Amino acid sequence: MTRTFAIAAACGATLVTTLAAQTPVIGTGQLAGTVVTTDASPAPVRRAIVTLRDQELFSRSEITDDQGRFAFRAVPAGRFTLTASRPAFITATYGARRLGQPGTSLSLSAGQVLTDVRLHMTRGAAISGVVRDPLGRPAARVEMLVKPIGVPIQSGTPGFVVRGATQIVTDDRGMYRAFGLEPGTYLVAALPHFGSLSGAGEMRAMTGAEIDLALRRGLQDRQQRPTAPSPPVGPSRRQMYVAVFHPGTISQSDATAITVKAGDDIGGVDVQLRLVSAVTVEGRVARPDGAPATNVQLITSGADGRMPIAYAFAPILSMPPGPDGRFKYTSVAPGQYQLIGRASGGLWAIAHVNVGGDDVADVTLLLQPPLVFSGQLRFDAATLTPPANLAAQRVTLLPPGTTGGGVGRMGNTLFGLKPSASANADVDGIFEVPGIIPGPYIVSTTVPPTWWLRSVMVNDRDMLDEVMLLERSVPNAVIVFTDRRSELSGTLQTQGAAPAVEYVVLVFSADRRHWFEGSRRTKTARPGSDGRYVFGDLPAGDYLVAALEDVDPKQLVDPAFLEAVVAAAVKVSVSEGGKVQLDLKVARQSQTGTTRNLATAPGPSSSRSPGAR
């Protein structure tokens, strides 16, 4: 990899820097413009990083000058996305109608010069406040998490991360400030486990009798008198700091949410830290015949199998299962937990534990035989030759909502979501994924270059079109790759035959069974500057195509919203490997909820392949 830096003067000694991560692609086109704010009186955004990239290897960045100007030279022909970023601002994409959503691609032919391209940047919102300890004193070096509502926590290394969240640390005054936030609703949580307050994660709160005894001994020492006999004292309580949501609750459901608009600066979002009783959870792991189980891996998670923010304070596995199968967790905060045990041979067990203020000592994990997902890889080839050796192809079963099984580690403790399971096929494509815990899964595979994963068939059902609920072993799954790649493309124009770049093209299945979150049959695309849109690798089937003035991604998983769009959509069929050309024109407007749905109809020059109807 080579890295080159080109420096040039721009408008009076302002430097413009170009960064290339690979050997630069040289062309003859030019693209220039300015970056300005979205204020009532737009102002130039200086020192913003503007990036131009295509879907191949081209990627180049420029820094705006004092007038917010940028320029790209020697640009090859192609279709490009243009973005701008700068601290305290929300990343802007050229042509985007909604913050954080895809924009309009720029089509540039050989030698073409585009000038006066304008990017609009919106200043993000800010949330600030003070964190205080239980005595009301400012708490320094406490990690704060400002988390968008509805965004799940996912596994990472070494622990868990939250997409779109801001993590900052309080200063010596206990103050924090999160800025550059997109409009939305947020939860604010203090995570003292990562600060200086938690120490080893647990502390001991003395009883009144112990405090009286310590004071008495201190007085006797100063008076040089013999120490009085120690009176009996009651049991002490172990306490720990836990995650606390604004304004001071340990329950996420009781937290006060903060809603912000672009440019808002919300202060006074304070958090009061809390100490809670630390509980010990003990139990044993047994094999199916009741004998103690050894070499067992224990994983903790929330009771629903997901990871609450409070898991920033994972229980400590102070005693892993030994020869007698017994284990012990300390520093367990009140709440509902799930313990997952995994042993040699893929044996598994799950126990649900409700932790209150008292220790729990009777948890039993009884191991059970695992499930197996097995079958064969097949190739449906039109022109390509299937790989001769399939041993490099890996089949993975993932719990929904994860990308790698969702198990994190904190010291000796494993915590997170249900683990994934995977295995490589043999040279002939026969695979067997062992050690599966019953439950819902999504099938994922490595895909050979230039091929496309068409289907995962189990008992005549395609598991790529639904979440697979495994309750028993599967012996005959068929995973099919194909080189017959489909494409649905065309142009979207206004009634005046101009490119309708301000709209979003939506394609979704005509079969309502496919209207679910994550469906590979629901896609959106913004037309390029020439009005052209492209959808690649759609599975064969009947689809509906519509143009929308705007769309919130949350609406795409709402069957009621899709139902309202049906009447304004054009129906088209996509065949296996078919290339469908569908040119459309915006026809009329109607009101659908809070989003105006613009019905589409084929224009006079519409053309369709034999796969369209």
C-alpha cells in the first residue's frame, strides 16, 4: 500500500491536502464546490474533510479552505458519493434529504467538469451535565454513555460497543459534554465501573456497630488505654457502584430520555451515582447423568438474552466450575440474568436467575445434548466454473442482531449474547456445524469471489427469507451459490423529463411474508445526478417499485407503511439472473402518514426486459 500527499495553495496560503490510500486512479474530470452550514444565513465550513469515492477503488479526500471551497482534479469517469465531515457537525452526504441517510450519487463522464456542487452541513446537538457521587460531590473520571434509543449494544473487543453512541469521561468538576449528536432521543448513563470510583468493583459498607467499635478503638489508642473487648457486630453489607441513568435510576425503563433537534445545546442533564448491594450467585453444573461437569465455559447475559447497559458492570466469575462442578459469581447487581453453560462435546445448559438483595446459592445448570446443522454446498453456474476445493467455505449460525456471536470478555468472566457456531465444509462441500444451542439463528456463509449466495434451503423453505428457529438438528440443508446475478435498474424522471434526484426509489417484495426487518427483498436507492438508479442481486420474484419524497428507515419494517405504498407502486418481476430496465416518471402525490408518497408510473420511453411485466 502506498500513501501519497499532495499539497497546493488555495486562496491565499490555505492548504488543501489530498490523501490517497492506494495507487491513485487518474482521470480527466473535475469536481469542485463549497461546504456551507444549514443556518438561515449559510456560512462557509472551513477545514471540513470532503471525500469523493466510487464503488470500486477510487477514494480521495480534500480539506476545505477558509471560504469552504474544495476541488477534485484528475477524476476518472464513474458514479461517486460525496461526503463532508467535521467535529461538532453531522456528516453530510450530497443530495441526502434526511440526516444520516444515503444521498444522490454524482455521475461524471470522461473529461466532464462539475462546478458549484454544494454540500450543506448541520451542526449537531449537544447534551451536557454534572455527575455527582452519592454524597453530592462532583465525580471525576467517570465514563459517560450517551446512547440513541432503539440502537442495540453489540459485542466488540474487549467488551461491548453501541453504534452511534458517544462515550466521554467527566472532568475534575464532574462535568461532561457530548456534541455532534444527530437529531433523536437519547439515554444518558454513567458507567463508574470504568472510572476511579469502582476500584475492584465492590466495596464493604460497615454496620453501625462496626463504626462504633472503630471510633471506640481510635479513642482508646489516643488515650493509650487497653483495648476494650470487641462487642458482637452484625453482618456487613458489600456494595458496588452500578450504571446509573439520568437522573439517578439503575433501571433503563425508568430513565428520563432526552430528545434533541439539530443545533440544540441541552444542559443540566445530571446524574447521581448510586451504591447497591452486591450479591453472590453460586451453583453447580452437571452432566446429563447428574455427574459434576468439568471444563465448562460460563457466559452471563441479560434475562432476555441481550446485553443491558448495566452489563458494563459484569459479574465477576470468582470461582469457575471445578471438579465438583460448582461455580461462584461475585459483584452481581440486582436484576434478571441468564447463565449459559457450554462443555466439551457441545453440551449446553441455560438457567435464568432473578437477583434481589440476597445471595443466590442454588442455581443448577443441567447440560443437554447439542444440535447439529449439516448439509451441502451447491453451485448453479451459467458461465463460471465452480471451485474445485470447497474446504475454505465456512458456514456460520448467528443469533439475530449480532455480527459475531456477541460474547465479550472482562478478565475471567465471559458475558454477552448466545454464542455463534460455525464450521468449514470439506473439499466436496459437505458441512456439519456442531454445538448449537436451540433458538433463533441467521445463516451466514463465506461467498467465493464473483458468486452470489442465492438460497439456504431447509425443508423447502429459504432461510435467507426468515429467521430460522432451531429446535432440533437439521441433516439436509442445501446452500446454493449462483453466478446468475439479477439487476433492476432504470431512470426516474419528473413530468418535465428532468432527473428526479430529490426522490428515493423503494423496491420491496409483493409477497407480504417478506415484510420483516432485515429482509434482503426490501431496498432503497437514491437516483444519481443523471436520474439513474440500480438494485443488484435481488432474489427472483415479484416486486413493487415506488418513488418516495422521503423515507425513514424505520418505516421500511412497518407493514402498515408498505401496505399504504402498494397502491402507488409499479409491479415488476425479476427472474433468476434477469436484467430488468424500468424507467419511471413521477406521476402524482398523495399523503401517507407523515411521509408523502409519490406514486410512479412508467414513462413513455419505459423499457422492460422479458422478466418485467
